[in-house]
Amino acid sequence: MDVHREYARFSRAELTQALRDPAWAAGLLDALSDVWITGDPAPEEARFFDVDTSWPGIEIVLSRGNVPLDLVNGTKPLPISEEWGYGSPSYLTPDQVAAAAAALAGKPFQTLVAAADPPAPVPGVPSRCAGGETSRQYLTFHGQRLVRFFAAAAAAGDAVVVMLT
């Protein structure tokens, strides 16, 4: 079974409510996921977003490009009232989202991917993230969309919740 990395945008007020009420947080994540699944909005408009199974490759690209991995992993646990994928979600505060978006501004993801392209498969990383032209295209596609999602979240002053499912 493939493991996906998913992201959700929470306003400051929603993050405050989510931290006080884990059941409410789980309900909001479910609702945002349902909207994304049925509509698949562009990253700039989405409040929920999925980078498919590209996240291990994105981690490699970001770390080799000296970009903080907070963008992929979150920094603080978000307690929720139900089981969600592979452990509890984590989140980035609006200030951390702004810092992550700024770190990626001016660094074209395609350039980061080309610079990080491993010469051989990396243990534990799906083959489509481990090197070669197909891998570069896959990571560039998802990475560029992730950059756009974070830029929109930063512009709105939103927090970002990060999940593995």
C-alpha cells in the first residue's frame, strides 16, 4: 500500500479551535478532504492537498537544496480524536508557513530536483522518486504544486496541517 502525504490549510481561528477540540479538528480534516476529493481544486485554491507518494523524494530534494524539511513534516503534533493514517497529524503555524513559502520563493523546484537527482535508487524511496527522467518529472510536478499550495497558505495567513495516509 502506498503512503501519501496530505496537507490541509487551517485559518488561525480554525487552528485555535482544533487545538482545543480534537473531535472538531478531525471533523474539519474529513470535510476538507471530501471537498478536495470531489473537486480537485488548483493548489492555490485548495484547502486540502495531496502530493501522492512523492513526499520521500521531495524530502530528498529539499534537504539537498538546504530548504527546511518543516515544509514536508510539520513541527508540532495536532491531537485529533480518531486514527488518521500513519500517526497523528502535525502542523506548521502561520509564521512557519510564511517562512517555508519564503524559503522556496525564487528557488524553482525543477532546479532543486535537477541538483538533487540521485545517481542510483535511494533505499526506502519509491522508484518513481529515486532518479532518472521520469522521477524528475514526477517530483517536479508535485513539488511545484506544493510550492503553490504553501504560497497561497502564506498569503492567506493560514497554518498547514501535515498528514501521512
